[in-house]
Amino acid sequence: MGTLGLGPKHLTKSRSPLHLILSDQKARQTQTTDFSPSHGDSWKRRLPNAVWVCSPLGVVWMSALILGLLFLAIYSLSRSDIYYDPLFAVFAVFSFTSVVDLLIALGEDGYMGSFMAFYTKEGEPYLRTAHGVFICYWDGTVHYLLYLAMAGAIRKRKRYRNLALYWLGSFVMSILVFLPGNILGKYNSEIRPSFFLTIPYLLVPCWAGLRVFNQTQAPSCCTPNMVEEEQRKGLLRRPVDLALIIYLIFAAFFTLFRGLVVLDCPMDACFVYIYQYEPYLRDPVAYPKVQMLVNMFYVLPFYGLAIYALIFPGCSWLPDWTLVFAGAIGQAQFSHMGASMHLRTPFTYRVPEDAWASFFVCNLLYALGPHLLAYRCLWSPAFFLRPLPGPPAHHEKQH
């Protein structure tokens, strides 16, 4: 009577909130019928004239036309801002593509009508992967806010160098992983002509990076006496720097370890890790393997240089590069962690439920550390400044 006639076999086990979220996401994807080829092609049969427009080559021309018209509109409306800083046009155009990426991600996850399915099918089908969905989420949220902030700063003639350095690192990291992953992974046969639209995405960061690094830094409020006093302190008198060095040592070993894992290291620890903690590293889409190799060849040397700069004073390059790598690692960890749990990832490559806690703790700490390092460099930059010339000493001559 107390259980209304239900036996123990009818009682369901309580589930974690993350499991319920993934179950709801799966239900939404099941309701989205645009993913099926039969449904996506039915409207083409009703509109024969639209077949060429939605062909791979038609998608290229249509995308280039839209971006060209958008640039002309921005140029005509904000000519003075573009003359003041040409990056204003870049941020304005990229903010539009960020909104498109957000709509693609929401459509692929079934949270809204997938009216962008024709583009992901005929233009960039690899955006339908778990990694592609999460880089679209990052671009549609974090990058979009950065574009708005930087464009607003240009209009108000204010500095935006720190924001641009963070965006530069995030943008370059997404390109370094996404493009090689498309070529090397199982979706290399799905590359369409629209893939060549990413060529500007390779050129723009190089040009933007040169302009951002050539901008003058904000004037420091540190006096020569403050710089000299801070640089005289030993490491034991700087507990924050000591803690960051310890973190960077562990992060460097973790970076090297995961790089060896994707290189099929025969060690037992690598075998256990890739099968019991991060099986996503074995996914044939190749994005996680490329990500770990990029971390090992680029992030690992930076960690070594950052340790050196925290020990020896006067490394004025560190504050800028901490912002670049904070953006890069933030974007990388967001995409990696999300794709490891996403339902588009095959079940055998997802993180096992009993490894969720360790997976999230390790990867969140790995993403949080570079941001703390960047904050420390911006909060108290005196240790990293080059010794400033003090006021000339006036000595009286005795006759």
C-alpha cells in the first residue's frame, strides 16, 4: 500500500543532474529531423531553382556575397571608425559570423529550428561534430562579446589591447586545431569548396596580431622605486609566484603526459588513462589528438618560459603572452571538455560516469591556471618591468 503496489523492480535509480541534462539534449536531438538526409532534401525537390544555391559551390558564392555586402554596409556606416582603426571592420564582420555560429550550434543541438542545416550539410559538415558544435558555442558567446567590447572601445577611442590579445590566442587556437582536424580526421572526405573560405581566417589573425602587438601598452603606475623593491624580493617572499610555479610544473607534466598518450605511448599509465579517463582522445575525428599535440608543442614551452619569468625579474614579455595563452587554453579546454561529454561523440569515446569528477577537476584546473597567471601579471606588473631609470643624482662639488 505504501508504494501503491509497485515492487522494487519498478523503482528507478536517482540520476545525476548532468545525466538528466544529457538525456534532455538527446531528446531534443531526436526531435530535430533536419539531420536526416531525406527530410533535408525534400524541399529541394519542391524548389528546383534552389538546388544550385544549396550546392557546395553555391554555398561558397552565397557566403562570399553575404560577407562582401556586409563589409560594404559597415564601411559606408562607420567609415571614420575604420580609418581610425581598420580592425573595427574585422570585429564587426566577425561578430556577424559569431551569431551565425551560435545559431548553428543551437540548431544542431535541437534547441531551435535547424534552418542552418543546408549550410552544415553542403558547406561545412564537420561543424556537426561534437567539437564543431562547441567551437560554434565559444565563437557565438565569448568571441561575440569580445568583438562587441573591442568595437565599442574603438568607437570611444579607448584602449582594447588586453582584450585583443585574449581574443587572438583563442582565435588562433581554434584554427590550429579545427583545420588540421578536418584534414586528418575521418571527415577529410567531406571537405567542400567552402573550406577555402577559411583562408582569410588564417591571414586575418596574422595581420591583427601584428597590429595589436604594435599598439602601445598602457602606461604603468609603478615608480622606479617600486620596481626596484619588487625585483629585489626572493621567490620565498612572493608566495603567489611560488604557487604559480608549482602549478605550472604540474600543468607541464600533464601536458606532456597527454601528448604521449595520443602518440600511443606503451606505458601502462597511458593505457589506463586513455581507456578509463579520457577515451575521447581515441576518437577518429582527430580533433582531440591534434589538440594534445598543439598543447605539447606550443603550450608546454610557454610553461617553461613562464616559470623562468616568475623566477628572474625583468621579463617584460610575459604579461602580453599570458593573455594570449589564457585565451588559447580557455578555448581549447571548453571545446575539449564539451566534446568529451556531447552526445554527438560515440558512447565508447565519452568520459565514463565514474571518471566525471577527476576529469572535470583536472581539466578545469588546467583551464583556470593560465587565467590566474594572466591576472597576476596585470594586477602587479612591477616584477616583470625592465628597470626604469631613476632621477639623476645631484652631487655638490667640494672645492
